[in-house]
Amino acid sequence: RAAGALAAVCGAVRPLSSDAVGCHAVQLALERGSPAQVEAMLAGLRGTVAAAACDPHASQVLETAIRVSGRDAAACVAEELLANNDAALNACSSSVVCRLLEHAAGEPRVVELTDRLLEGGAAALCCHKSGHEVAMAIVSNGIARQRAVVFAALRGSLLRFAKHRFAALVLAHALLQSAPAECAALAHELMGHAGAATTLGCHAFGVGVVRALLQVPEASEQVLHYLRKGQHKLRKD
């Protein structure tokens, strides 16, 4: 019975993937199917990947395929996303790109796709409602030169980004997830702005950056010192 169900899913992977219930059947089939069956299901999605990446149901199928099949699925997905110049990042497609970076950041087509996203401006990516998640994934999993591009963008306007709804999340992530030397450099530069700790501590989005700074060994004592000095203002705000 299970074999028959898997065969049925393989034969209808495209319509099932876009269905609220069917997408879960496809994900289960990807997780339990043989390599040949997984390849067959990926083949069934070819030509529709760009549209699927923006679909709330089919995008989940792509994420599972990347997780299960790794570089093979990642190459297929990245290739079709690259071919679609009109594709824009939304909550669904950004999650797909995050999975690509998580499981196959060094795959040539994933590298090319990430480069294309950065070409639009790393600062804009950090401030994008959905793109900031991609920027965070680059910080965590991207190749060195791509991480450097995101860091350079953040350092270009640290205080402004520290107060931005989405860029503040990227900055806090960079402070927590980067190499110790990179974290220390970011923290040192941020704390070089007069009153930064107190100002950010009073800000709805900046407070998350302050919490991250407190976890950077090279900066935590200095941050605490300034927070104590500004505690009256912090209590007031």
C-alpha cells in the first residue's frame, strides 16, 4: 500500500505540491521515497520551480526537497530561480533561498544566485521585509566573500540599521553568529558612537541589538557600563 501511495504521489507531484493538503503528502513522500523516487518527484517540478518558490504550499515542498536531496535538489532549484529574472523575494521564496544557503551554499548555482541577490544591494536586502532573512542566512552559511559584502553594508550605517525593523535583526544575528573577530569588530565600531548603548536600549528595534552586544565577550562590560550610566533614561523610556 505504501509503495502504491508513493507511486501515486510521484505521478501527481505538480498539482499536489500547490495544494494545502497535498503538499504535505509530497513532503512525506520525499522523506520516505528512494533516491530514484525523489529524483522523479524533482523532475516533475522542473519548469515550475520559480513559481513554486513563491507559493505558500509548493515552497514547502522545495524546502523539503533541498533538505532531503541536498546539492542535487539545490542545483535544480537555484538554476530555475536564476533563469527567472522577474522573480521577487517574498516570505516563501526567501525561505527557499535560506534552505539553499543552509544545505548547499558552495554549490556553483547557489553561489551565483546569492551573488545576484547581493547585486541589488546588500543594504536593501538587509532592510527588506523578507530579504533580511536571506541576509541572515548569508551571514550564517554564505561563502566568505558574500558574508563580507553583508558586513560591509552593515558597517556603512550601523546606527541606522540598528534601529531598522528588519536590518536590526540582521545586525543582531551577525553579532551572535559570526567569527569572534568579526563580532568584536562590529561591536567595537557600534560602541564607538556616543551614547549608542543607551539610545538603542530605548529603541523598540535597537534593544535586540543591545541584547546581542551583551553576549559579545569583548563588548559586554563596556555595554553594561554605559547601560548603568544611562539607567535613568532607560527606566523613563
